[in-house]
Amino acid sequence: MVSKKPQYWDTKKGEIINAIANEGMYWSDALVWNTSLSAQEVEQYVNELIRDRDLYVNHEGEYRVRYELYNDYIDYDIDLMIEREAEGRIHVPDVDERNIIIWTDAWIQIHKPEISLEKEHFFLEGHYLDIFIKYLIAKANETIIVVNPFVDMSTPTKLLIEARKRSKRVVLVTRPPSNDIGKMIHQTLLRSELSVLYCRGLHAKIMLIDDSLAVISSMNFQQRATAGLSWEAGIVTIEKNAVTEIKNAITNLQLDPAKLSQKN
């Protein structure tokens, strides 16, 4: 079931937003080359979107989409991809459709980030990493283990809660909250029945999916680390020995179960 179309979808403004959000086209020239719009149209609609605060220009002069609108476009794109997969419009090998590696290959076919699974490791940066992490959480079959020191109610965090609602096993290894806002967020995670474990000296950012695929990256599960607000990068591996070593390293951490009193 595809979610509701986001604002501007199927319009010229939507074409601009989609090119920026899903394709990483951050400059006027790139928008002209990669959309059906003329230079004059790009200039007009970009200026209108900036005026309406749906686009902004970052300190490097790049166009970026408003956080909530960015997530709407990413989520809708993922929904469409899943629908196309279900209808057979994306080629997925005739094997266990629940295998996260197969879904990863399907994602590569769609987004074409100039990588290959042949070497069992690949590098992702910027919006590709952001989109891929959200896609992995949505497609996980059994288990999602996230090691991340800083977590707020960003879209990846909300997707973890949704995965738990779908009976996936979700484990979050993070730092204990340091303020009242953090405690409220952690209470929400615990009420959502995520398995939350604390490691005070944690600084690594790792995600392990179905004991088959691991992502080691710079990205925190925070709003400012997603939606293109900061440049993030990471390595994805499906190599069995590497994935096993990563899982063992997480298991060997000195972890404390989350304990937050109702008073907090």
C-alpha cells in the first residue's frame, strides 16, 4: 500500500524536490540537466520553493529540501519501489525474497549509485547512505541491531519503532540519555518494546541487518545527520567473515540494560 503522495508530487516543483532529495542534484545546472525543466523554470520554481521555505541553501551553496518534506519524498519513493518489486516491475532473482542481500541488489538496480555487490563491500555517501539505511530498516526480515551513540526521533528511529510493530527484533545499543529530552525519547523507545542497551563509552555507528549485512558509517540517528543536513559516509559489507566479526564485537561490549524510572 503506497502512502499518500507528498506535497508538490507530479508537479514541476515536485520534479525539482525529487531530483534534490532522491538524486542528489544540489545545483541549478544539475537540475536543468536532470529534469525536464528549462533554466528559466528551474530558477523560477527554486526561488518560489525557497520563498515558501520548502528549499534552502546551505553554507556550501547547495539546495536542500526542508527536513519533513525530504522525508516524505524518500518514504514515498521507498513505497513506490516496494510496490514495483511486488508487481514484478523490478527484476529480483527467483530466490528467497526475504533475503536482505537480494533486496539490496534490487535497491542498487533502482538508484544506480555506481557500485556493485561483486566485491562484497561498497561505499555510500550523502543521500545514498541516508536512503539506503531507511530502506534496509523497511526490508529487514528478522533482526535489526543498531549501534549508535546519539539517537533522537529522526526518520530512521521512527522506522525502527515501525519495524518492532511488525514483530521484527530491534536492538539499540546507545549511550544513556544526558538530559530530560533524551530521557523522554528513550522512554518512547522502551514503550515501543525496542531492546535498548547502554554503553557509556560508545562512539561507533553500526547497523547489522538479519546477521547478513552490516553498515559502518558516520551517521547518527539524529535529524541533523539525515535529510542531507550533514555529509555522511560509510561502508556496507555482506562478506560473511566481516559480518560475523562485527556481530561478535557488539556481543562482547560491556552493556547495561536500559533502566529509566517513570519519574524521569
